[in-house]
Amino acid sequence: QVQVVESGGGLVHLGGSLRLSCTASGIRLDDSFVNWYRIIPDEQRPRVATISGSGTDTYYPDSTNGRFTVSRDSAKSAVTLQMNNLKPEDAGIYFCNPYRGNSNYWGQGTQVTVSS
């Protein structure tokens, strides 16, 4: 059974930083592409970052480029999302989405709240 767990969310002031972490059991994160998504109820599901299985390739949309950094923590078998200079529009539930081929997995998400 595959289990994906996100952690590190919380309340942060405008302009602050948070570091999210994604771990998994039942699959190898270092053998999977991993997306991070922000989900806001009743709105679309924008992707905020992607990292390749090797960790050498990353993708960021314009909205997070230069502020967010996705990376692999091999020692912890985790994928982290460092978020800096947080804005009100960054608030939402962040989900880690490992995938490989046709296999796609989701965790329960971690809440990020940005206060002004």
C-alpha cells in the first residue's frame, strides 16, 4: 500500500518562508517525478513545482519561479518545497504528487495560511 505524507504547513506572515516536506512509503520517491500542487476549494489546481526522478530537472510556473525551490533530500528520502517571500495567493492546501508512468499518488495535503 502506498502512502504519501506532506508536512511543514502552517501560518506564516506575508513575505515569510515555509519548508514543506513530502515522504512516501510503498514507492520510491527517488524513482518518481514529483509535483507539488496548491489546491483552493472551488478553484483550479495550479501546479507550483515539479522535480524529475533524478532531481536534475525542475519546473516552476511564473507564479512561483524565483520564490519556490523544489529539491530532493536523499538522507530523508523526501522531496522538499522551500517557499520564500510568501504572498496571500500562495495560501491553500499543498499536495505532493509522485508519479511514474501511469501510477499517480496523492497525500492528504498540508495547509498553508498567509496572514497580512
